[in-house]
Amino acid sequence: MRRIVPIVAALAVVGAACDAAAPSVERGGGVTVPPTATTVPAPQTTAPPDAPATAPARTTAPPLQTTAPPDAPTTVTSTLPVELRLEEVASGFDQPVFLTSPPRDGRRFVVDQPGLVWVLAGADPEVFLDIRSDVGFGGERGLLGLAFHPEYAANGLFYVNYTARSGATRIVEFTVSDDPDRANADSARLVLEIDQPAPNHNGGMVAFGPDGNLWIGMGDGGAANDRFDNGQRPDTLLGAMLRITVGPGVTAPYATPADNPFAATGGAPEVWAIGLRNPWRFDFDGDRLYIADVGQQRVEEIDVVSLDDARRNFGWPLLEGNTCFSVNPCEFDDLVPAALTYGHGEGCSITGGVVYRGEALPGLDGHYFYGDYCAGWIRSVLVAPDAELGGPARPAVAAAREWFAPGTVPNLTSFGVDAAGELYVLSASGSVFRVVAL
């Protein structure tokens, strides 16, 4: 199922995925955590342009402030010794939103937002996991993330992030069955459940970091303008980057690392950093964390921090990108400046994003690839290897490049990498593409 796609070609909408009956999923022993200790107002029904699988809608934002960001980064363009094209590897999905592989495993697994995980092992995709009966799908809700345990080959454990029919975010552990291409749906164990006050800004990414812990990106609870006041609160699991310990040896549903930074001062023990609006996708590269945080109406941003920089504050809603948002003037001293931003004249909703460490694209080692859901372009940027991270200055950004013309990948939902580090692009139109050298 492969075809070469010209870089300016539009994608056709394809049919729905498998209609097999969905098995029920039994759970046990999970932990439900309310996002805050206060009562929140009724959710707003109009969502900002954050959804990876729905047409963008606009919301009303406070007036744009004009305070300048600290130390604008140095941007250096360069000619790179490669041209890229997209090669379709599979199609016919409903709304694919992520691709990943277990460590040292040649198969690729595709997350389909209505509640299916597909495995690409042979000529055609096969259903690996079907939890459609448990997933609340629509707009920004659905099955949104998948992470295989670092020792998956030995323990068969993997974790999914999905929206329950109640609207809550659930992190659920599964095991593989005796058939390596089929999950054991009856093995489901609820790890964490987080109430959501509105249907948008669900985040959705789960990934194991180099520290062996499971990281979870959580949006601010939805609606608009940080309506529920979660962005600057370390005592809520919303608007935050979470870090928990799961897997063999953990007797409770999960544990919290002793060095998570906020518990000692009254914050939630799961929280590693705050100030995020909707971190739809994030990626680890060595000791760095890259986060693509979806903006409100004017600015999209990429944040880059060292994993040594716990207790960080990414600024929302004080900042949108590096511009004052909810207060003016705003103080930058204790906030992480975005490494890169772009305005809504170029797109409407950032789709992050992975750092390339494969071998098939010469000259692009270390480039962070990202795109825009509405505009359909794909770009990469190189953050200097010796850049100082975590300080008040924005890190130097070099070798910025736009690889595919606007409209090339409409409804660009996600990037992914396989076990070899090779790069993939997913479209809500139903197709998965590999990025290859021309």
C-alpha cells in the first residue's frame, strides 16, 4: 500500500476503518484525580483551533499586548544537502493521530482516534487493540496517545491516553496477548483518571522519558482564555506536564518520582512543570524536552528545556508565545521563553513534533520537525546543541527550513518515528506517510 505523493498534492478523504465489534474493557484499581479542588463553571461549547481532527473554530481573546520578548533568538538559514518527499505507507484509517514503535521492534503502530490501534506488520494494517466502546470520540476527544514500556519485549506492557465517555482523561495500562500482533483487551488496568471541565484542550501525548518514567501532557481544561484558571496552578493536573512511575515493581496504580518539584510546596506530586495551554505532542531528545504548545488565536509556540529544569513555568496564560496575554506588563524572569513562535498569518494550530535521529535523511540529524494542522506545511528547525536552556534568553535557532508547500498535508495531526528513528507524518484524511529523501 505505497504510493509517492508530490509535495504539492492534496490528500483525498478515505473511508472508515474496520467495523469489527469492540470488546468491552474491564478496569480495576485506578486512581481518579480531580483537576482542582474548586467547582468550575459550565464548559464553553465553542472550541479554539486545537483539535487534530475537526475544523478550527475561533474564540474571543483579550487584546494583544506589545511587550517584547527577552533576547530574540539568532536564526540562521542554511542550504541542506537533501530534498524530501512523502511516501504513503498505509491508508484507509478513520482519523490517525499518532505512530510509534516498541523499542527494537520493526513493526509500526498507528493510533486511530475513534478507539483503535493498528499494527503495520505485513501488507495490510491489522487491529491490535479495539476500545471504541470505552472511548468518547468527537472533536478533540478520543484515543489520543500510545506509549510502549521501555522493556516491552520482556513485559508486554503499553499505555494509552484516551477520553472516556464521561469526558475524563484516562491513562490505561494493557498487556499484549499470546499473539504479538494483538493486545489483550481484558488486561486493561486504570492508572490515572483526570476530570475535564470542557471538551477541548485534552493534550493527549504519553511517552516514556529517558528517566524511565511515563510523561503525560495535559491541556488547561479547555474553553478559552484559561477559563478555569489552571495554567498557573501547580496543585492541578491540568495545564501541566506530568511525570509518574508505572510498570513492574509499582504496586499501586502508579508512583510519583521523589524529585518531582511541586509536592513539597503544596502542589500536586505528579506535576513536573506548569503553564501549558494544550501540549498536543512532545518529544525527548537526550536530556532535552521539546513541547509544541497550541496557541489561542495569535501565536503558536515550541518550548525546549533541559530535563534538569524541573519546576518550570511555560507561561500560559500570562504569555501566549512570548507576548503578554492576560496581564500587561508581564514579567519574563521566572517563565520559560519559547524557543520558536509563529503567528496565525502562517497557520492556526501547531502540530508537533519530533527530533530526527534516523539515518535515511542525511544532514538532518537533530532537526526538530513540526507542522501546522490548518496550513498543511512541514518545517524543521535546529536548536543549537550548545544552546543554554532554562535561562531568560531564548535559545539560538539555526537551519530553519520549510520542506513542503502549504496545503501538502491538510489536517496534519501528528508526526511519529519508528524504532529506527525514521520519520512519519499522519493526516486526519486517513493516510500515514513516511518522509524519505528525494
